[in-house]
Amino acid sequence: MRLDYIMYVIAVLFFIIAVASYLTLEGLALNLMVISTVALGIVFAFLGYYNRPKVTVMKTEVKTETPQPPKTETTGEAQVTESKTCPNCGTKVLKARKTWKMAGRPDKAGKRTQLEIGIFDCPNCNKAFREVLSKQKI
Ligand SMILES: [Zn+2]
């Protein structure tokens, strides 16, 4: 049983007593009974209103579902093999901003090593760094 309902019921009972007193009693007794019971009825009506439950019904129903968006990044793509780790903070950068090929010095046999170099932008510390993506003898 909610407290505010109890208060309202008591308030109504006092008003009923007040009406009954008005119908049955006379003179000074009538005045005293009516005034006191009406006053008490008002007090309990106010207490019932004061003890009414706070508006918590909405809050409990809002937080029932928390949709989790699927976080499937581009893991199945060929870009993964090109991912490099930032030398500054260790964050993995999946894709090079820019790639180009560069021929290195010729070795003793006269063969050059062609390097594929990529520039990566770290999303964490915003630093750009270069990494060798592949080496190839030409
Ligand atoms: Zn970084």
C-alpha cells in the first residue's frame, strides 16, 4: 500500500466524520468537531500529496535497450598487410596516405633494390611517418 493513498483515505474519513458531525451534533460541539475534522482532513490530504511517488516510471523504461553498433572494421581487406605501427605512440595505422616506389643503391652484383615506401598518418598523435612496404630486386 502506498503511503499517499493511506493519507488520502484518512483525509476522506475525516471529511466523512465532519459531515456526520454536522448532521448529528449541535452548538459548540458541532463547531469544534467540524473544524477539527476538516482541518485534519486537509492536513492528511496535503500529506498524501506530499508523499506521492516521484516520477520515476519513465526512467526505468528508457534504459532497457542499449543497441551496440557492430564494430566491423576493414579487417578482411588487403590493406591489413600494409598496416604499420606508429613509432611515436604505437598506434596501428591501417592505410598509407601515400605510397611510391624508390630504387635503392645497386649492390655488388649491380642489382638495385626497389623499395615501396608509404607515408602513414597516425590518428592518435597526428604524426606522419614513413615505412618501407616492400623490397624488390630489380
Ligand atoms: Zn602515433
